[in-house]
Amino acid sequence: MVQRTELETTIRRMVANDILSKPLSSLGQKAARRRDSLSKEAERLLRTGARLDLERAFVRMERTSEEKARTMREGIEAFQETHPRYGAILEGLIKEKRLKNNTQLVYGIANGFNLGLEEYRGVMRDLGMSTRQADAMYTHLLDISEQLGKAGEYEERTILL
């Protein structure tokens, strides 16, 4: 068996995590958009008088009120109304461009080397899956990742530190 340093093991897990997270995130976003579309359809049906067999499912529309904090822009506008002189100064400071330096970690798997089942399995166990569940899912997730055109094993990756 190949001896890997702790750093190499960590990098390999990072790459496996990145590869698996993209199709999961993409599928989650698609599911959320579909759920939102279906909720609009349910609302439309309710408003047009559609009925439901309440023995098998339930639905109701409720109006709720909640306090929400102002957005940053709303706060700035309120400040400008209250303190026009200082509001103009604040707006000018916000619009000033500034140079921002970032440190990022650049990582990946060298060409000719592959991630093994254990890296993918470990990432999925970290997400709370059993080994059996991870084994059943990871090849399908890799297939979805490939279909979506997401980064493969040899892509250079970066993460902001």
C-alpha cells in the first residue's frame, strides 16, 4: 500500500469533497427551484378553488408577520435621510475602490494519479452516510458530476483562506 503524508491525505480528501459537493449542490439547487415552482402551482390551484382529499394530504395558506432587519442599503439610505452631510461622506467611502489582497490555497491531484474509493467513502462518511450508503452512491454522484461538466480529478482548485 502507498504511504501518504498527512498533507497528501488531506489534499486528496479536499479534492474528493470538491468533486462530490458539486453534483450534490447542483441537485439541491435544482430540487429547491422545482419545489418553489410546485408551491406556486399549489397556490394557484388553491386560489382557483381546487379541492384536496384531506385524508391523504393537507395544505393551507397562512399569513405570518415577522420583523426583518434592514438590508445594508436600506440602512445607508435611512442614515442619509437622517444625516445628509454624513450620509454623502459615507456613500463616497463606500464607492471608493480599494485593493484587496487574498490568500488562497491552490490544490489538486497530479496527472496520472487517481483518487481511490477510500477518499470518496471518507468524504461521504463525514456527511453522515454509512460505508454501505457511500459505496452505493459515490459512482452515481461521479456520473452526475461528469454529466454536469463539473471539475474532474485533475482540475486545479482554489479555496480562499
